Amino acid sequence: MEVGGPEWVSKPMVMDAICRNITIIGEAARNLDELFRMDHTEVPWSGFIGARNVLMHAYEYLKPELIREMAEKDVPELLSNCLRILGEK
């Protein structure tokens, strides 16, 4: 799934919005019960938590190409997994 056209990574407002949403996802994953995360190891919880940590504390290491990959590949997969877990799909 392509987000906002091929050049969105170079658009600061779009990049900021996507980074903010990835931060929120990572924070939500971090706040999930550890047993729940262990019961659903098919979801890369630690990847989202790690991305949140970089975005919040080590943004000098931020790589736009990794944010793009997360937005276009990892987030849609996460959504699919969450819907499956919730029994909505």
C-alpha cells in the first residue's frame, strides 16, 4: 500500500504525521500485557516498540526509508493481524 504518492517521504508534514502515528502504535504495543504479546508472537510487537523508542528518544537515527517501509508494509500487516485477533476478519 503506497502512502501519499511516491514522494511523501520528502514532505515534512506527511512524514511528521506518519511518525506520530507510528509512535502512538508503539506506545500502545508497549502498554499491552506481556502475556498477550507472548500469545500473539506473529505480530512484531518489539519492532513497533523499538520504532517508538527511536522516534521518541533517538530521532537522530531516524531513516526515512525505514519509516516508509513501516508505513507501507508493516502497518497494514499489523492492522490485518489485529483484526484477526479481534475476530473481525
